[in-house]
Amino acid sequence: MVQFTVEEENLICMYHKSDRRRTAANIRAALPDMDEDMAALARQTADKLDTMHDADFEARQFHFTDE
């Protein structure tokens, strides 16, 4: 099972689309607008999404945390 940090989960919430592949694509599409640190986190998050199965993504509930 893929584990996400709070920061990764927040990114997923911000760019969430109907499925895992579209969510990863949305994150990658935003890379040019991110600073270097945020882009690294975004690439890491999208790469983790790529390793998940669709069923795992659909069963998972992602929550935005503002801590």
C-alpha cells in the first residue's frame, strides 16, 4: 500500500480529478508554475500515484490538512 505524507496528500486534494491518472497528470501539468522544492514534492507525489492500482486510489479517501 502506498503511503503519502501530509504534504503529498494535500497536493492530491488540490489537483484531484476523477481518477488516479488524471490526478497525476494535473499535478505534472502544474510543475512549470512551482518553485523547485514544490516541484520536487509534486513529482514525487505523481510518481507514487503512478505506482498505485486504480482500485486502491478509488478506495482511498484523501483529506486536506492545513497544519
